[in-house]
Amino acid sequence: MKSVNIKLYLAEDVKSFVNIVCRHPYDVDLRSGRHVVDAKSILGIFSLDLSKPISLDIYADECDALLAELKPFLA
């Protein structure tokens, strides 16, 4: 499992983020405080506090391709 912090500023950022994450077969969660949502769910992401960095948990060891695509969102 790998964990990184991300930042999503705009609704377009959320849409782009979900499109990228959905192209990969890994289970991916977003964690903000004690709330955890599926990172492939747009509605779930909008239920989080997007004004703060969010922790992205990727349940795979070899996820370099995903991390490379998510580089614009890394905090």
C-alpha cells in the first residue's frame, strides 16, 4: 500500500482525478480526517473537505504509472 497527499482545487480537478483513477485496476481510497471514500466516486469525493490536503491510499505496491499521471494533484 502506498499513501500520498493530494489537493483538488476545482470541480474540473475532481473530474480529471476520477477519470485517471478509474483507468487503473487498483483499489484506491481518499481519507480526510476520519472520513474515507472510494477515490473512484465523484459524489464521495465531494462529500470530503476539499479545502485541505487529502490522503490518497493506493492498495498496490507497483503503482508508479498511476502516481505519474496524478503528479499535478500531489500536494
